[in-house]
Amino acid sequence: MSDEQPLDVFAARRQKLTELRAAGVEPFPWVFSGAEPIAAVRERHADLEVGVETSVSHRVAGRLAARRGQGKMAFLDLVDRSGRIQLQARVDELGAQRMELLLSLDLGDIVGVDGVAFNSRRGELSLRVTGFEVLAKSLRPPPDKHHGLTDVETRFRHREADLLASEEARALFITRARMISAIRRYLDQNGFIEVETPILQPLYGGAAARPFVTHHNELGRDLYLRIASELYLKRLIVGGLERVYEIGRNFRNEGVSHKHNPEFTMIEYYEAYADYLDVARRFEQLMAFVTREIGYEGPVDFQRPWHRETLAGSIERRTGIDIERHRDRESLGAAMAAKGLPVPETDTWPQLVDELVSKHVEPTLVEPTLLMDYPVEISPLAKRHRDDPRLVERFEAFVNGMEVANAFSELNDPDDQRERFEQQRALAASGDEEAQPYDESYIRALEYGMPPTGGIGFGIDRMAMILTGQRTIREIVLFPAMRD
């Protein structure tokens, strides 16, 4: 069902709003101080025996979610973010006028309640209402509590209604928040400091993606919404901060799919005097820590080291194509065509490699896997491999057939970086719209000297998908991008 309601339902609720004001009740007061989470009240009385009444008063606030009974005694359910509690309303406690007012309220109205805790004869912890206050009159009826919102478009366009209707939806986003807190806790405990870098950038960089462009009126220039925070974070390594991280929004002007949203949350962290092998070990430790902290009990085992294989080996095992033997566009295209694989005419050599990975390797990587050692042509910001200059020290992490992280031994030779930028400029001239632009300011920073550094970036949204068992990113982003 959608959240559309008959006009007479709205009219009835507006009439009650008018009646509240006529009775001298302010339906939208300014504050209700001192309310406890319902979960805290329940925890306080977890051992209370059936049928026992206490003398302990509590103040709670939330939405009316159910009502049973009329006349001299009624029961209502009150829900807040932390849980649900039963209220017992009695006319001999409230008086006839207040009792009538309480029972006239609609489901979905927000109320504050003072009450005394007791355990009912049915074993239900309850509050005997001694006082209450209307905190917000609900003019739009909440979605049906049994069916929720079954229309997917409505759920994503009106997330507030989805959260009202579904305890499961609320739990998803609470888990996501706990995941982010655990990531911060791990990094803070391991000597990293959290920083903030520009979202509006004069030149985008740090990833292969098309940017969003905006215009700054006062400066009289175009700026880009960042596609990554990498280049700014590595400048902070140059500046001596040594271990830094940032959790923030990135923006990529690309398609919308089950794993892509144009606005998404990333974490990147960088560590001086480390290489990509150190980063891999720390990433494994981080994921083991986070999943323990949030109580993850899903099918993926994050407590053991991740499976590792080389990128070239993974492609050859699945397609029979050895990309290291086909180092130019024509040769690789011919090898793909010989295997009956599509070869887009406009794709460059790096794009063909990416096509092989995304179509033939990535979907097979269900268990946590690190693909190691990428060709230098597709990794303009990574340090050359110490054993093979055709490769770089880079890995990408995959879970459930989806790429979730990208990491390097960071390129810190300014002359090599300048040459890589020139190569990216040539790819852009060949039609690669996602090629890394030439960033002279970043090269200048490297010329001060950046120590050996390992870094990684991974998507918070995709990781939240995996840890909550969701199949689409729209389930784990509160307000996903939607078509008109």
C-alpha cells in the first residue's frame, strides 16, 4: 500500500486539531524535558515479577501506536526509537476530562507521559499514567502497522513513513550508525586522527569517475563536488599528520543501480611508513573488530584473513585471457574477441581490463577476497610494484560479488606521478571520460617529500549492505537518488 489516505481522514484529524486548540491545549509545544528512553525503563524493571506495582515514576515520550479499551480504563502502546511500552490509563487517576482527551488522540500522535511502573497480570511491563501532554498532533495517519509500506517507490521517496511503519527499517539504520561508530573507535584507538577536507574542489581527483560541476558566483569559477578525498588526505601525510582518516560524502556523476548512488559515504585512511600489505592486515583487523562490535551474525566470516589472489591470475582463471601477455588495446581486444567476449570499440586498454574484472571476476568473489597487484596503466596513484615495474602495489577488496575497498602503497615519487598524470591525459584524449586529471598542485605537495604510505578507501553504504543482508544500496541510504 502507499501512504495515500482518503481526504476525510485528514479532515477528521484537522478537526481534532481545531478542537484541541479550542480546549486550550497547545498541540505543538516547545519542549518536553527529562524523557527517558523506553528501553532504559524496561531495563530498570527487567526483573519485576508479574502483578507487582512499584512506586517508581518515569517520564517517556513517543508515538501512540495502539489503543485498547474505553470508558474507565484503557491500554495504549507508546513507541520511541528504543522500543515500545504499554500505558494504562484510568479515569480515577486522570479524571473524566483528561481521560476523554487522552482517548480522543489519534494513533501517530506524539505524547509525553508520566507514569508509575508495574508489571501486569499478563506479565507486560506497563506505566500507570499519572499525567500526559500532547507534543505533536499527527495530521497524516501513520502507515498500517501490520502491512507497512509495500510500495517501494513510496518507501524510498518518503523514508520517514517507511521508518514509522517498519521496525526493521529503523534497525537497519541504527546498525549502520553503530558500524560507523565502531570504525571510528578502531581508528581512534590505533593512533589515527579524523580530519575534514574540501567537498567543493577546484580540481577533482583520486578516483576514476565523472564529477558533478557547480559554479561559485563570488569566485567566478566552476568547482567540482569531490569524487574522493584521497589527494587532500595525502597532502596531510606530507604535512606530518602521519595517520589520518575522513568519513564523508563523495559525489560521482554515474549510473544509478543496486550498488551505485551518485551521492555516497566513503571512509579513507592513510598511514605513513606502511605499504599495501600493512593496509591489508589492518583492513582485516578493522572488519573483524567492527563485526564483533555490532554483533554481526551473517553468513560471511570476517574473523579470519581474507582470501588473496592476483588480478591477472583471477582474470585468466575465469576467462582464459592473460592480460600480462596482451599489454596493448589491440592485442587484448583480439584475445577477448577470440573468446567470444564483447569488445566495445571506444574502450581503452584499462577499460577493457576493467570490463573483464567487473563482468567475469567480481560476481564470483562471494567470500571476502583481496585482488592484488594491478597493472600500472589502471592505477595512476599507486606505487610501482617492488618486484615488477609493470604492476603497482594495489589491492581491491570484494565481498558478495561486489567491490567494497581500494588500497595502495601510495605513489610518493613526484616525477613518476607527473608521468602517470601525463598518461592519464593521453587516455582522456582517447575518450576516457573517467581518466584522472593532471593535478600540478598535488605534485607540488609531493615535492616536499611524502614518506612511504599505505592508504585505503571503502564505501560505508556497500559495507552496510553486506552487514545487514541487503541487496540494494537504496535500502541502506536514507534518501537515495530517485528518478522523477
